[in-house]
Amino acid sequence: PYARNDLYQIGGNIASNLIASIGGEKTQSVFSYTLTDASGIIPNNQLQRHNISLRVTNKLSSRLTLDSKLDYMRQILDNQLAEGESSFNPNRQILTMPPNIQTSMVSKYEFVDAQGYTRQDYWLPGTTVGSNPYWAMERNLKNNTGSRVIAMTSLAYKFSDAIKVMARGSFDGDNF
């Protein structure tokens, strides 16, 4: 049996969707909303994301068509994990922890030194590539909140079945 399972939790992901469309001969519209709630396998790792999308296609005449789309996304990501071999990645610290060290021995991951500074309690003091996995989970927090807007519009004019001219414009902006 794997002795590190007490460092992990069960992760999950729930997505709820709402889609509505309406249209006639000349205009079609589609609206969609998605709410994503997720929790990772590492404690404190949570994601909440809202996606809203609206698309309207309008046949202005027998030759002229306008197509517009607007997407908005807002997310709150708590404790985004570092990737790969980063010393801040708790998974790396869990998987490289010596097998003779029990997780109960490292669950007290910090102490206050004689100068009053909070320090990491680690079995290999002075290292630059390792850390206590609890320290990596509780003190190397990276929270990320932001929004993104993507807008697109196109106007197409059909001269014939063989020739069509289209003008397009788009915008992609975020504040992450």
C-alpha cells in the first residue's frame, strides 16, 4: 500500500450548462452559460469558472451576412499547482519524500526560529530543491483570479456562388 495517500484528497469536477437558441429565417442566436466547480487532489486546490457565450448570425440581405460572437470567462483558481520538477510542486515533494519518513512526522511543517521568523521544518535543512510537502501545500499558495473577453465579428458579401468577400475583426483581452 502507498504510504502517502493521507496527503491527498478525492478531487472532483462538476460542470453545469445552460444553452438557449432562437432563430428565424434571417437571424439565429445562441446563448450558453457554463459553471465549473472543481477541487483538486491536493488540499486547498479549487477552481470556479463561469463561461458565457453569445452568438448572433444575421442575414441582412440575400447577399450580406453579419456574424458576431462574444465570449466571457471569469475564473477563481485557488492554490494553482506548480508544474513538473518545480520545488513548489507538492506532488514532486510527496513522491520524492524518503519512504522511511512517515507523513505524520512531517505534518508539523513549520516552526518559529530564535529570531522570530517562521521557518520550514524539513528533514534536509539547507536544500534548494526540496521541501516539506505540507509546506508546499500550505505556504506556496498561488491564487489566480481573472477575466477574459473574446469578441469576433465578420461581415460577408456574396457576389456570386464562386466569389465572396469577407471582413473580420476580433478582440481578445484578459486581466490575469
